[in-house]
Amino acid sequence: MIRPQKKLVLETGEEFYGTGFGADCRKVCEIVFNTSVVGYQEIISDPSYAEQIVVMTYPLIGNYGITDEDFESHGTDIGGLVVRECCDTPATSATPRPWKKNWRSTESPA
């Protein structure tokens, strides 16, 4: 899979470049951060993060996949997700699917 290049532009004009793994769209959002080590599924489905770009401070996201029981809501309303490293394959066999497969089906850039 080819991952598109993405650009994050701050209000000050500073630009940060990275590789995308979500929907290919543009958003204007507030940027917030989250210091959780686990719980990324709950964070991306938490309505309190609606239309915000969440920067995860823990370096590896996606390593344990997602489960149907751990969603906070039925959708992913966050404006985007910034991670240092995105794991393509969950480390546990108990996970029904990789987390990014669900993420790509939404209109949220990452």
C-alpha cells in the first residue's frame, strides 16, 4: 500500500511533514495531545475529541489492534491522529482486526 505524504500546518505557519495512513482529506482543527500508553481505540472513538487532531505522545500506536467492545462511540469523530510509529500488524492473536483498517473507513486524516 502506498502511503500519501501529509502536511500539518500550525497557525504560526510552521509546517510538519509525515506519512498518512487515514482518509485523504483536509481538515482545520484544534491540536491536542494525549499521554496515554494504552487506549488508543477509546481515544479515536471518544466524542470529546470531536474535530480535534490528537497527537499521541507514546511512540508506538496500533500494536494490540482493536476490538468491538472497546469503542467509546459508534464512530471516529476526531479530526486527525498524529503518531510517531504506526503498527500495521497487531501483536496479539485475540484481536479481530488491525486498527488502521477501521480508521481508513472514516473521513479522518491521520
